[in-house]
Amino acid sequence: MQAQENTVTGKVVDNKGLPLPGVNVHVKGSTKGTQTDFDGNFSINTAPKSILVFSFIGMDETAVDVENKKNLKVVLKESSQALDEIIVVGYGTKKKSDVISSVASVKPGDLTKVATSDVGEMLRGKAAGVQVSLADGGPGSSSSIQIRGKKSINGSNEPIVIADGIVIGSINDVNANDIASLEILKDAAAQSIYGARASNGVILITTKRGKTGKAKISYNGFSGVQTVNRNFDVYSGEEFAQLKREAYRTSNNGVYRPDNQVFTPLELESVQSGKYIDWEKLVLRTGVTNNHSLSISSGTDKTSIFSSINYINTTGVVPNSDYDKVAMRVNVDQRVTDWLKIGMNVSLQFSESNRPNVGNILNNAINTSPLGQVYNPDGSFRYLPGGIQETPNPLIDIYETTTNELNRNDIMNVFVDINLAKGFTYKLNASRRSWNYKAMSFNSSKSLSGIANSGQGSGYIEYKDNVEYQLSNILHYNLNLAEKNHFNVTGVYEITSSEYNDFRNSASRIPSDILGIYGLESAFLNTPLIGGNERSLISFAGKLEYDFDNKYYFTVSGRADGSSVFGANNKWGFFPAVNAAWNVSNEEFMKEHVPVLSNLKLRASYGKVGNQPQNPYQSMATATQRDYIINGVKVSGYVPGNQLSNPDLRWETSTQLNLAADFGLFKNRLNGTVEVYNTDTSDLLIYETLNANTGYTTKLSNIGKVNNKGLEVSLNGDVIKKKDFRLNLGATFTKNKNSIVSIYGKDADGDGKEDNSVGNLWFIGKPIDVYYRYKAVGIYQEGENIPLVTGTTLYPGDIKLWDADPSNGANPNPDQDRVITSKMPDWFGTFSVALEYKQFDFSADIYTVQGITRDNPFLYDYVRGGSLRGVKNGIKQDYWTPENPGGNWPRPRDGNDPPYINTLGLQDASYVRLQNVSVGFKFPESTLKPLGLSNMRLYVTGSNLITITDYQSYSPEKEIYDYPEPVTCVIGLQVGF
């Protein structure tokens, strides 16, 4: 055998002639192989008629027949996959290398690595400029998404979500395992073709299609547990007892009272026995989550089908909270002739959730005294564990309140693709989306509200439904002239309509629990509320794209929207945009003189997009129902309401300038994007206050202006690229500055500057969302000169306020001494790592939000246990006493709250979080082939594992009484047949 082998040597270079180290060289059909050295050289023994296969990440694989050859020079070409990747843009697709607007593409594989059922949460940290925050931590909840800052005061700030060309209600209307591609349109040039709905960004989702060939079955599922991390401590039994003694001591001229004068008998029994209550252990539990998805893809040259089913089940960390969801999808494509293709997409979703009165439960779990007894002698829950009226038992509402919610979401669209001529296509896309919601909430006679209401129940039944229709006509024309001139024309005519209805009946004082909320007929008081609306939109859009030799790009686009929600005098709006780009790396001088720069594209765009009012009829005057007694009979009528009509009402307009550079170094081993933008949003929808003499008090008008400017950076680097070992690092950075430019345009005080709207906390030059309150700078000490404040007597241990001008007296000046603090973050970003070693893979994301301030009412509010009266428990603080003068919290007092304690509520909510960690093992082909499997991966994933923050809550994004954001750890399996 040795005598029959030849030694083949050679060198591997790229298309610029530069040597490629680390190229994998193996003999086809065998396990024999080697790698090129630092200079690209290799040597291998082969049989005379062997074929050598050369592979390298980022390069196209090349096979060479070595018969009668002893020395080779192999040229590997850069893989076009990355830059020629097809991504979705407005009403079409483009190669990534030809995209010249701000479009962020998120890989579906990166989404499904996150152990959650919320697609919004899966997006967190995946794209610069896209801020995802927790809306609710409960089972089946969703997140809030904001793209490039907050632009509206009274309008929506959420992006529109479009799946397969259809506007859907929520990003969670699509199963994450069904997503083939997800793109985020961030600048006005990309968004303008969606017109009056696009100022907050657009998320485009394309679902998977069937593929020609053998049927393929794929399964992805995980099961795991959920727990809760908290970043605060409450007072233990001993600590709370001492806090209560200190509160009574303060009101007793600094002398401790006997314990029997401080504590109730139930509390005193706990103090003397040392048996205390840990309410959190009783209120929270370990949750369980399950997510299973199965899909089948098959097709012939004429017909292809993709179908899937997804089941989600979660039992929450709060007892009696759970969530179930079933989602089904069928996508069908039928090639009728060479010029005609038809298809259909059908998606059905059903979900059910149950949840007790979570806010009340968690609030009471934090602030209920640890002194007392949980149960009565008969084993039932004791209403007042410590015998104090203000602190009822939080366990009661877990079992005596419930809210059951049922959702059904159906989406169906049919499309027709026609090739009219060479390069000329027409697509008709028709859809219907329906959403039905039913909620039943009941508080039994034994619940906290039932006990407070003389042992009678209460609750409500609510129904909502929404039906939306959309018809899109889309024309595309592609034309190439003299090989280097490329034209693309898109025209769109679209009609959408929506009808919404809701009904709610609230019942109070239900005398019996036997029927639950179905017993509302016997309630003492039933209050029905009914509502509904219709809205429609007619749109014309066009886009002209041109590029010369894949170097110079120019696009102009525009959309005209006629909307029923606009005023009678402003039914139509027009939203144009223009953008241009220069692909510098395709210039010959760059290829010759700057070979290290494998990609450089400079982009610029400018355009307008709109934001229509959230609800219809806001341009019209309102009427209010009034009841009259005529001849002893109640008669209902209507009188003019408080809002004046505004026939000139129109859309908010965002005008954005975007400058960007896409770059790639070292054959795109390092690549990234840097973008800067400036967005002016004018004609803000703001309620004006009118003189009551007119008969009206408010009017919705288009006044005011907001500015958002920012910087976004995305970096990605293949640090190591070998056959059996790959290491990839990525990072994103986003900084947005939000400020109000104008509000009402008035200068009532004549100082030459526009007036602020202090009552609404709107200040010129400041962000939309701010706090405006006095600032604490310390605690007064004994012997210190304490100023005399009108109406308030201050003592050692009370809060010292910042005084902008001490010469104007001791009284806090609301105009000068209050401080404006932004609610917006300074910046946020992500660092990610992905590693592959043979069959093992590892990935991790670290997410951070910096420079953000949140108000925490648990630090000062009596209802939240923050006022140190010794009645309610609360977040543990280092409070001042004569023996502890270094305490940074005011001295406890039992009679009332310490003066100005709300100034201590603002906390730095910046955080760093280990957002997601996943470890997987891919079974080798030799193991799978006998089993008839194409792939199998076993993985373990953890989400929201560690959060480092100074904000005292379960989550730095939410208040303590909100459903806590869980820590999730799952084990999962991906299998392909």
C-alpha cells in the first residue's frame, strides 16, 4: 500500500494570492487529512487517483483531482454566502451586499437558543438600537420593544410586526421555531414604504416553507424549572421587632416602651418564642416550563408543504398561575405553471392562562409583618396574622382569587405570484386575521376584597374580538442594462380594514361563591361597559432602486396613506425617503492597495415616516351619557363631552437622517457596522387644555416636537476558524439621546423661552420621561443646625434636602430645588461568545443597561412598607438612630412618614446580566445514520441567570409587586429525521 501512494505537496492561497493558514485538507472518502501551515503549505500522502477536498470557514469548498500531480496551487474563493445572504426588506428581498438602508437581521438559531416562549425576549441584545424590556414576568407574558428611542408622548411607541407580508397583532403570534428569517427596519429609508405606521420601526418575519425532496421531520423541545432571584432583603423577625421598637421610641421622646405596649398579642408571642414567618417561601415556589415543537417539510417540483405544531405549558413561580398554548401552522406552495404560483399560509393559536391577584399577593408578601401566625387553630388562613388591620395574610388571595384568560388568534392569507414577463412580476396577497379574547375574574367572599366587602364576592367577565383584512397588490420589475446598470422598481396598492368590539360586565357584592363569576346575575351591582370601533387604510407606495456595477447605489421611495383615523381635513399623508451608498471595497484601487479591508460600504439615508393615532374617532367631539328622571322614569340621553373636535388632526411625522459604515477586515474575519442617526418627530399628538368657558376642556392637537439622536455599533469576529474549533465574539452598543424640542409653543412668562409643562413633567430640552422631585443629600445629625421649615418640624434623623440657593430661606422651593432626572438609559449593549469544539457547542450573552434611574415605591411608600412606621415590613435599610448616626435612612417613627422620604425612592437601575447560556452536544453522523436521523443535539440552557444591579427588586426593569421575572434552566433536544 505504501508503494502505491504518492506524496502531494502544494500551497493554498485566496483569490488575492495571499497564503491561507489552517485550511483543512482531506482525502475524499477517507479519514486521512492535514492542515496548511502558516505560509499556506501542505503535504499529504494519497493514492494516485484520489481527490483532495480543501475547506476553510468563510471560503467555498474546493475539490481537486490529484491524478499525475505532485505539486498543487489551490485558490480558495471567499464564500459569497454571508454577503449574498438573502434578507427581507419592504415588500421584497435583497442580497445583503445590496442593502443600503438600516436593516438588522437576526438568525433564527440565535432566537431559539433562549429558553422562553416570548419572541420579543429572544430579541433582547440581538440587534443594536433595539431595546427590549420586561412587560410582565408571568407565564405567557410578552416584552416591550422600542427601536431608536421614544418618539411619541400620547401615541404608540411599539413597532409594527409583519409576518409573511401581513400585519399581525403581536410578535408572539408566530412560533419562534417557524421563523425562517427576522429583519428589523430601523431607518426611515427602510421604513418609509410602510408609511403612516412605521415611525417606531418595522419587524419583518418570514416563516419557513416546504422544500423539494424527501420529507423532513424536525423536533425541538425543552423542559425545565423556573426560580426567582431577588436583589433585596426584608427585615427578619428580630430586625422587624427592633424596627418597631425604634418607631415607638421616637414618638416617646427617645425612650423605649415595654414590648407589651409595642406589639399585639400575636406579635408578642412570636417575639417571645422566636418563631417568625418567611412569607416569600410561602408565596413563591419553583415553576416548571415545557416547550415542544414539531414540524414537517416536504415537497415536489410542483407542490411544497411546511406544517408545524407547538405546545407550551408553564406553571409559574406564584402558586395557581399557569399558561398553556397550542400553535399550529400550515404553509402551502403550488407551482401551477412556469409563470403562475399560488400559496396559502394558515396559523392557528389557542392559549389559556390562570393567575391570582398577583400584585396584591407579592405586595403583601413583602410588607406583611413576620410576627404572628399564618393559620388559625382549625388550619384555615388567619386573616390578620399579626392582628394588625393594615397587614392581611397574602396567602389568602392565592387561593381565593383567580383570573382566567382565553385567547384565540387565527391568521390566514392566500397569495398569487405571476411572472408577467422577463423581470416583471405581480403578487396578490389577501389575508384575514381574527383575535378573540375572553376573561373571567373572580374574588371570592373569603378573599381580601371579599372580607373587606362584608363577605361578598366580586369580579368581571370580559369579551374582546378583532377582525382585520388586508389586500396587497405588489408589482416588481427588474432590468439590467449593459451588465453594470441594475434597476428595480416596486409598486404597491394596499387596502386594510379592522373592526374591534369589547364588552365587560363588572359585578360587586355577589352573595354566594357557588357559581363563581357566573353568579353575577345575583350581584347587588352590575356595571356593563361596551365599546367598538372600525378603521381602514388605503395606501399607494413605490420604490425605485438603481446600482451601477455593485458599487454605487441609489434608492428613492414614497408612500401615500389615506386613513380613516385622521381628521376630515387631513385624510392623506405622504412619506418619502431617499438613500445612497458607495461600496468602496468593490473599487479596484481598494482591492489592490488595501487588501486587508475585505468589505467597506458607506451609506446615507433621509426620509419621513408616520405614526397615526392609536384609536379611531379622536378627531371628533365626544358625547357623555346622562340619566334623567322624567315622570318617575329613568331616561338616558347624551350631552356634549369634554373633548372638542379637531378636523385638522393628522399623523405624527418622524424625519430621520442616517449615516452608516459597514466594514469587514481580514477576509471578513472581523466585521461590523457603525451608524449615527438624528430623528425629529413633529406634529406630536398632545391634548391641549381649553378654557372651560368654551364648553370643552381638552382637544387633541398636532403640536410639539421630539428629537432622538444616537449611535449604534455592531461588531462580530471569528477569532478562531478551524475545522474542529471555532470561536466567535460579538458585541453591540447603543446610545440614544431623547429630548423634547417643543410642547405648546407658548411663552406666557415672557422670558424668551418656551414654557415647560410642569404638571405633565414635560421640560424643553429634557427627555419625554423624567422624574421631578427634591433631592436628598443626607441625614440631619444631633448638634447640627437644623433649619426651620414652615409646616414641618425637622429633628435629628430626618432627611436633609439639596438647596439650590440657601440664601432664599429654608423652605424647599418647588421651582428651584426640585431636580429633573431622566428615566432613559445612557446606553445599553451586549457581549456574546459562541464556541464550537468538535461535537460540542457553547454560547453565552451578557446584556447590560447603564445610566438608567427608576422609582422604587417600596423605599418610601407606606402602602409598600417603605415608611419605617413599624406597621408594615419592607426592604431592609440602614436607618438612623442615636446609637447609629451613620445610618443613611431616616429615623423610624410610628405616627407618620418621615418628611420628604419620597426623595429616597430614585435608585440607579443599571444592571449587567448573564442573559443566556447554552451548552450543546451534536451526535456524530456515524451514530445517527443507523438510526435514520439527519441530526440530533442535546442541550442545556439557562436564561436570566445572574443580574448585578443596585436596584432593589426582583428585576431592575419592574417593581417588586409585578410578577417576578424568573430564572429559567432547561434541558432540551433537537432531532431531525
